Amino acid sequence: MIGFDSEKLQETLLDLQRSQERENQLRIENAAILEGVSAMAGANNKRQVFNSLLEVLRKFIAFDNAIVLTRDDEASDLHVLMSTVTTLDFSHWQVGSTFNRCINGECIALYSPKDIEEFKNKSSDLLDICNSSLITGVKISSGDAMIILMSTEKGHFTSSCRRVLNRFRPLLERAIIDIDYRERLQSLVTARTQELTHSQQRFKDFARTVGDWFWEIDTDYNFSYISASHIANHLIDNDNIMAFFDGHEDFKQKFRLQLQQNQSFEDLEWQLVIDGKKQWLSFSGTPYYNKRGLLLGYRGTAKNISVRKKRLCDLQQARQQAESANKAKSQFIAMMSHEIRTPLNAVLGLMDLLSSSGLENEQQQWLGQMEQSAHLLLTIINDILDLSRIESGSFELFNSNINFSDSITLVKNQLQPEANKKNILLQCDIDKSIPEYIFADKNRIIQIMFNLIGNAIKFTNIGSVKIVARKIDNNIEVSVLDTGIGIADDALENLFNPFHQADGSITRKYGGTGLGLTISQLLIKKMKGTITIKSELAVGSCFTVTFPIHPAEVKIDNPTEKKQIKLTQSLNILLVEDSLTNQLVARLMLERRGHQVTITNHGQEAILKLLQCHKLFDLVLMDISMPVLDGLEATKYIRKLNIDTPIVALTANAMQSDQFLYQQTGMNGFLAKPIQPEELDLMLVKYQALKQIT
């Protein structure tokens, strides 16, 4: 009985001793864990955390090398997070059944790792240092993690080592989480640093490319940042930006006022003279604030714009030279037009007189050909003058309320004899949906249509020419279709170029300058319209013009038909003309119509004649370009004398702007040279009617 109790006591004492040893071991392990946690908390980087963990583990488990593996998701391979062997830092590990058990919490000792699936494809360098291993895994917020302790000895790790590693799992988790966090933080910092470096380099490259100077100042205008110490070869050695403008008080005040407005500003230009050379700088800036909205200062750029200013100056000079050249060209063409029209007036006038002088038939034919050639010359002069005015920008439209359909019909009726001569069918189809009246320049629309329809008749020998006008949306579309010679595809692109004909033989065979289509296109563009062409060689052409519809300004009642009254009232006319030939022509044309003519040679003579007996004259025909005193100055003086006798300009200066000037001077009308009988008759009828009323 005593022996039994003694044995029982011995067992109890042995259990107590073992319990004390376990407690002591746990105390040592806990102290080691706390020491490890403290060391990790004071670590500066992930390597120090890793070394602190290994130092704690080595106190209880002997191993040669260690490696920590992680992955972000279950489908990925494991990659190295930390390792004592640098050659393994970039290796990848596939996850098999053994690693899956470890990730799920088991602690496994491998006595022959090379026989395990996960180690089979590893390098010989790894297998030489890993003849046995101890492996366990943990779950972390970013995914899965594992630690592998390796030994060069076979069968090195025992079950006791597994139990110790299990007890150190909290420290293991803490260390791996800390290492993973620091790894991710370091990666983020590295990425952001690289982005910042790239951004800074990009900023420097852009700044160097655009040549800008970047500045930042505080609220006292002191520099807090300058991108470069030189700007426009001028050294900046002052702390305050205002000192940069010393000697230029006007600009300094202007710059300070811009800043004080606390608003962004751009392109504040300043001229700086350095070594006798002018430099232009352009300043732009904006205020900047802290998070609470407190103004911290201003930042912006300064740019050297000397090259741009020089280029702008050169462009302005070139533009002035071009405008001067264009003006000189227009003046020259206007002068030449006047000089050509003056003798042409005599030619056409004498032809008109000869035609009614009882000539023989053959002589009448010769005279008709001469008159046709003279009118062709007049057309060429008008075309050149129109082109010059449009290109120089001095051309304006004179819009009024017009009947568009009547304008087309008028052109058709005027060209009908030409079509009849060639035995060509000339048709006109005008849609009734077209507004009766629109607001447009009647003369220019007639000019365009006269050119297009006239060309169609000119280049059509067999068949027909058809004019189709219709309303499409808010536009009037007019198509001129012919069955003429057509135009080759390679000639279409140059068709609207001035002085260009589709074929060199065209000019010889059909005549013309090649300006008609050019002028028509420019006029149509001026009217905000379009012109297109479709043509096939030897088949025909179709020109289509689109005019935008501008409604008539006021409602126009249909004019009532008035009976034409033939007026026989004789007028007493004072002709003011310096050219003897034109005096002869005008006098004969007027006397043939039953009027009495008194001739003076210049404006001064006209004034004297009117002072003597202005009430005897019903009309004054006043030339513009005359010696001693021209027509404009003479008219101004006559109106100052309160002489109200109607004065009509008789001149070769045929521009619309000239006509407006004549009206402003006090003239009552305008008659262009060469004098056309029809226009002369219309003008005379007007003043005959006035005399008859009075």
C-alpha cells in the first residue's frame, strides 16, 4: 500500500515537473513572441521584419534558409515575397495538394521535398539546399501566404518542430501581413515616384519645347518658384517679381492691377530692350488658394513672343503691300476701262448713226459685224472690271425687291434670237412655288443667268437648251441643261479659273475671255449660293445654281399694266464733254431724237453757262473726267448755287461705288459710256415726262 502511494506520488511529481517545464517553455516562447512583435514594430522596412521573424524562429527551430510565398487569388501561382536566398526572389511556385493543405492551416514536415509535386520542377540549386523542409500557411487579407523553412540535412525537422511552428502561428501571421503590407506600400510608393518622375520630366520637356518661363509668387509678389533664372537672355536676380519691371512703371502698374483683381489673365504683352534688340514677352497668370480658400499667391508663365510678333508684323506688312498692289491694280483697270470706253463710245455711237443713214445691204452687214465686234470688246472690258472689283473686295451687292421669275424670263427673251439663229429649241420651265418677289440683286442674277444660258446656246449646235427653276427648301434652284459639245472630265476642275477655257480651240472657234464662269461663281458665292456642273463630252452639260431665298422686305402689289405713251416733248440739253469725238456722237444721237444740244468743254464752262441761263436747260449731261474742272466738282458748285437743273453723269467710270458717289455729289442719274441707244432712250423718256408734267 505504501509502495503504491509512493509510485503515485512520483507520477504526480513527474507531471508537475513536466507542467512546469511546459509553462516555462511557453513563458520563453511568449517572451520570444513579444520580443519579435516589438522588433517588428520598430522595423524600418520589410527586410527587417523578415529578419526579426527568422531570429525568433531560430531560437526554437534550427533551419538554414527560409522563404515566404504569397498569391492574390486561388487561381494564381505563388510568388516570392521574401527570401534568404536572392536567387529565388523571382521564382514562381505552382500550388499542388501539399501546398493546399498548408494554406488551409496544416504544418507539414517534408523529409524528401524533391519527391513532392511542387518541388519536382525546381532548380538543382534549390534542391541542394532543401533536403528537408517545414511548411505552413496562413490566410491574409490580400490572399494566401506560406513560409518554407529549409535544411540541407535530410529528416531534420521533427514533430516537435511542427508543434513549435504551430504555436508561433500568430507571430507568423503578424509578420507576413506586415511584410505584405510594406511590400504593397513600397510598390505603390515606387509606382507613384516613377509617375512623379515621369511627370516632372514630361513637364520639363514641354517647358523646354514651348520656351515658357514658369513663375510662382506669394501675396507680397516674392518668388516662391522660378523654372529658370534667365528669360529672353535677361538674368533674374531679384526676389520680387516687380523688380523685374524696374524702369517700366507703366507695365509694372498694369501687371500689379491684373494680380490684384484675383482673376486669371492671359497674354499681357511687355516689350523689353536687351543689347539694343527688342524682345517681346507675354505674361499669363492665375491666383491659387489653400483648402480653406485663403489666397496663397499667384502662378503663371512668361513666354518670349518676339518671333511671333515679328511674324505678325511681317504678315501685316505683306497684307498692306498686297492691298496696295490690289488697289493699284483696280485703279489701273478702272483707268484702262475708262480710256477704252471713251473711244469705244464714239465707235458705237457713229455705228448707230450710220445704221440709219441709208446704207446698202452689204454695207449694213459690214456695219453689223463691226457693231458685234465692238459689243464683244465692251463685254470683255466689263468682265475684266467685274473680276478686278470682286477680287479686290470693293464689290458690293445692291439688293432690292425683285420678281425672280421675270428676271429669268427676261434673259430667255433676250437670248431667244441667238437660239433661233442656230435653230436650237430654247425652253423655260419655272415652278409656280417660287415666291413672286424676293430680296436680291436683280442685275447680278440677270448677269449670272445671261452668262450660263448664253454659254449653253454658244456651245450647242444641235438640240435644245432648257432652263428649269424650282423651289427646294428655302432655296431657288436653277438648272441650265444643254445638248452641246460637253466638257471633258480633266477640264472640269479648271473650268472656273479666270481666263481658262476647257480647250485651247474654244477661244478660236467660239470667242470669249474665259471670265464669265469665274465671275458667275464669285457672284454666287457673294450671294451665299452654290454652283455645280455635270457634263459628258459630246452629250451635253448641266449647270445648277442655288440661290438662298431672302423674303421681300415689304409686300409688293402686282403692278398694273400701263399703256406706253410716246413722248414727243423736245428737251433743251447742256452737254458737258471734253472729247470732240464724243461731243459729235452725243450731239448727233440727241438731235436725231429731236432734242436741242448746247456743248461746253469742261465744268467751268458749264457753270458759267448755267449762271447765265440755267432755266433754259431741261437736262445736263455731265462727263466726269475733264480738264480745268471735272464733273464732280462742277456738280458740287452748281448745287451750292441752288441750281436744281437735273444732272446726269455721262462717264466711262461704271462702278456701282462710282454711281453712289455721283448721287452723293448731287447728280440725278447715270449713263454709262459707250452710250447704248436703249439706255439713252429710257433716260430721255424720264425727263421728257417730267417736263411734260411741269
